[in-house]
Amino acid sequence: MVGDPSVVIVDLRDVRERQRSGFIPGSFHCPRGMAEFWVDPSSPYFKAIFGEDKKFLFHCNSGWRSALTVATLNEMGFDAAHLKEGFSTWQEQGGPVEFPDPEKRR
């Protein structure tokens, strides 16, 4: 799914986790605590990316946060799936990983 324009991979991990461990190339960062607010079109925090006609695949580090998030979003009527075993398994199995540019963190 990486690089597929019809799929949005959503990273729920904390920004420090992304800096430390890297991230799936092209993934969209949505901190776990903001997911419901960013997805809900009636929320003042709504992010337009979640209104696009795409498939959404959420992930965290081990699959627990993403499982809970997707269950909640599905209850809200938002169609989403999650990476069952998370980023750690993605990384262990050789999935592509990028790291933030150290110059941009200064």
C-alpha cells in the first residue's frame, strides 16, 4: 500500500516515537489524542485529508492504539482499518522506513 495514491497510511504514534524509530514513507501523522477530532467533519479541528475518497490504514507501534482508534472511528461511521501488529513488526519484517531530516528538528 505504500505509494498507492488511493491509500492514506495514518501514524498515530507520538512525535517522539516517529523521530526515534522513523516512519512509513508518505504516512500522515495524526497523534492518537486528536484522531476523533481530526476525522469528524463537524469538529473545528477537522483535517481535510480525512474527507478525501481514500482508504485509511491506521497504525501505532504495536497495534493496540490503532485497534482502539479504528473501532471508535468505525462506530463514528468512518471506514478505516489498522495495521494489526503495528510499526514494530513492520520494521522487523523489512518494511520501508524513513527518518526525519535532522536539520528540520533544530
